[in-house]
Amino acid sequence: MRTIEADFPDPVARVVADVPFSWPDLDYDYLVPDRLAEAAKPGTRVRVPFGSGRVTGIILERRATTDAKRLRKVERVLGEPVLTEEVSALIQAIARDHVCSRHDVIRMAIPPRHARGEKAALALPRASFPDASGPARPELIAPGERIIASGHPLTLAIEAAAATLAGGGAALIILPTAADIGQASRRAREALPGEPIARLSAEDSGETRYRHFMSALSGRARLVIGTRQAAYAPLENLATMIIVDEANGAMRDKHSPYLWADEVLRRRLTPQRCLLRLSFPTRVAAPAAPRAVDRSTWPKASVAEQWPGAQVGVLPDAAFSVLRGHDTALISAPRPGYVPALACQRCGKRAQCPQCGLPLAVPSPGVAPSCRACGNRAWRCECGSEQLRAMARGAGRLAQEIGRAFPAKSVEVVRKRGQDTDADIVIATPGAEPQRMFSCAVIIDAGAPLASLSIDAENEAVARWARVARQVGPGGHVLLAGGAPPDLAEALARLDEGYHDRLLGEREVLHQPPFHRWFLIDGKRPDVDRLLGHVGARLADGSAPSASLGDLISGGRQVFTKGLFLLGPTGDEESTRVFLHEAAPAARLSAALRESLGEMGRAQVRVEADPAL
């Protein structure tokens, strides 16, 4: 370690560089020239030499010492500081616990720089915020983590944001999709006229996204509404964090660090901040939190099989009874199209295209069955029959049946999120429901999500039902048709997550989350062997790593080392995948994986923390 002398303090900039490989996850020291002494602040983007080229990086800190034998100079400062101390510490913690490079997290937390967007944001005058008026509910934003299961989530989110702004704090609202952001932004503008609102969504243009990011960072906006990437938003005086529908699959990163948005928010929770979770049910991985449940506005829920008579078919008699007793209805249909699946009339075998092997379907009324991919219409079953029958009915076919049964009512199929309609009966696939209230709802094939092999299948099924139930007004009725287990239906009707206790008991016995942390390792077989060798050596006695673990990874579940288990491998001689898991928080395993990857350097191997099991 040596000290660098200069005419200004701390001439050494420690930089995390945007390099094309993740490991080793190193910092690099650069010399700050005199002309950049003031501009090269911690958190600032810079252009630096790297190898034979130049890359972009972010200054983590400035200091006077370095252990580098030779220092190259920072060439250019790119704009204003974009990385705050809080977000920097958050990035460091996530990279450590989720075994990923810091730049993987930086890519999630900070959008790519857009010079015109930055200039436009900084040209705005410092906001003189209007008095936050409207529906202020301070009881929603008491410090701590809380869950509110009932009530319209967007209405509650805006009320909580208004209460926060009225108290002088900043608020962050996280929603699953860009369509949700659009609706929430409209409601926020109506409730808070004149209030600057920053919108952070990956679907926006680079210029728009960066302009709004800089508006939040510079204090020109104190309300941010965004998708999962906005969980890192660097708001000044952040007081309330609100997340809607946290169990929605859109709330999890599709790339490293594969993190759920609510996990990021919980890491940002302090004794002075409020984390408001407007979800039912919550994720099973989340710990128990105080619940505030108001069932006064929650609709009645029942299962079709509980009704008298033989409740069979896609639309049982109970569905028609519910529809007849209400003015407006939402029908949640799991399949789009007209008849999406066909089978042989004689033997029941599923009909598939003889040319490409994909299922045959009827795309619209009066059209002959054909392959959805190649258009082929020629088909004959192995049993010799050429007659087909429907295996499932899509939203279009259901609309036809409902229209015949209720000729006095308007019926419409909604095919995409954000599509509005005033029809009396609306048929929509999951996620495409129009954002309006209905007097009843029928969920077709409600038990279909339970066929998933995911350990979260039951929770995901209840979450899907709850999203529909939230759109049914007080005194309304939600009917679950088709294979909904009574205990889960009762959980929906009572807003009771008691079934979590059963799920948690099963998971504890099986060493599954949240009791154990799992890590998926996949890649080239030699690299996976080498990584496991390094990890095994670190967790055993620190001796030299093994050359191969072929004798260990022979399939099935086994003890890798004391307190740590290995499951696998699957794959072939070229590529393979294994799982490692250890009792939570598994700090020993995550540290060993991270250190081993750094020691190995570049390798064709990927580590995913907390994979979807």
C-alpha cells in the first residue's frame, strides 16, 4: 500500500468498471488528474482506460492510498453523480448475498446514461412542491412493515403517497406492469394536482427513463411510480415504500441478481421508514408481519362444487346462477382463442400436426381446425378416426356461449392489458382484466395453476384469484369453477394466509426456502466441477481445491460438507447443473461461492441465488 501525493486530497479513484465479464468482481484504482479533481466525485460515471480499450465505470470512493503498482488516469467525467451512499451500500450487500457482480446490480439500479435526458432534468427549476391535499391517511404510513390485504390497491397506494407527501417525505410505489404504472400515474395526478411524478419503467425510452431517474435523484420529484427496477430509486428523504401484488412473477428480475422487488425494499427499510405491502397473499418466503385486514369491502367467495347439483363442465350451472344474479361480471378464462386444444373423438388422444408436432386448434368460429404454426389442416389419428372434439374452450368460445345465454347483456373479450370496455360481461385472460369494478366474477379452471411443479403453486393460485376478487365490489360474489381446493378457497374468502403455516411446515422438513437458501449452478461440466472443488476446499479445511468432483456428484441428494447439501447433477458430459443449499441465511455458502468465482476468473458457469424451485 502506498500514498499518492497531489495538490488536492484523495487523488485515487476506486472504480467499478462495466466490463464484459462478471468475474473476478474487482475494483480498479485510477489517478484523478488535476482538471477533474472537483468533478470526479464518488458516485460519478467516468471513462477510464481498460486493457487496450476504454470502458465506463462508476467511482465508488476517493482516497489517498493504493496497492496498484501503476495508476492510469481517469480520462473523462460523464455527467452528475448517479450513485448515492445508500444505494451503493445496497448494491454491495446484494452482490455479496446473491453471488453476483456489483455491476449486475448496478445495471438494475441505474439506467444507462442519456445526455439529453440528463440535461432536460437538470434544466428544470428546483421544485417548489404544492401542499399535498386530498385523501390523506396517516395511519397507513406508520414506520415499520405492514400488510393491507383488502381494498383497491391503487387507491390505497395513492392515499398512502398523499399522506407521505403531506408530511414532507418522499414516496415510492412499485407495480407489476407498465399498464399499472399508467393507471397509477393518472390517479396520482388527479389526487395531487401539480405534484411532479417520476415514472421509472423499462418500457419507456432511454431518454424518458433517464430524465425521470435524474428528477428523483436531484430532488425535483418526490413521488416515484415504477416497475421492479424502481425499487432502487434514489429518492431524497424517502419515507414510504409501497408495493402492490408482490407475488406477481413480473416482480422478479429475469437476469442476475434474480431478485424480488419486495426483497430490495425490505433491505431499504429503516426504523423511520414504512414498507406498505398491498398484497394478498404475500410471498411465502417473506417473514410474518403485522397485518391490518379490513374484510368489509371483500366479496363473498365460493367453489362451484359447493353448490347443489352436478357442477361439471367449463361453465357449470353455478356460474350461470351467479351471472344471472348480478348486473356486471368479470369472467377470468385461462386460455385465449376459440378452441385452443382438440382431441380425437374416438380414442381421446390429443390432436397434433403431423408435420411439426404442434397442437391443432380452431382459431375462430366457422374455421376448420389447423396447426397454429404451419397452417396444416390434414390430420388423421393413429386409430384411424378423422373426427375431432374440443379439449378446452378459449375466451372467444366462452363469449359465444355467454352471449347466447344472456342475449340482453353485452359481452366482450379483452385480449390485452389496458384495454377498456363498458360491456356488462367481460371475458379476459389472467393479467388482461380491465381496471374497473364488477358486481361478480367467475374464475374458469381455477385449479389450473395447481398443476405447476413450482413449490409456490398454491400461493400463486390464490394470488391469481385475489387479483380478480379485488375488482369485485362490496356485496359481490366470486365463484371458483374447476378444481379449487376448499382450504385455499376459504383462505381467499376469509383473507386468511393460515395455509402458509402448512406450506412452511412442509418446507422446513424438506430443507426448502425460507429455511434453507438454494443456489443453482449451471454451465460447462469442467467449470462446474472446478467451482465445486474450490467451494469444497474452502468449506472443509482450506486445502488446495480438488481437480474434479465427478465421484461426488453422482446424482440424487447428498451431503456436500457438514451442514451443506448438494442435489444433482442433471445434464450431460458437456454442460451440467447442480443445486447447493444450506440453512438460511447461508452466509458461509454465499461467501465461499463468491470467493471461489473470484479466484477462478473467467469461466462458463452461472450461479443463481434463490432460484424458482
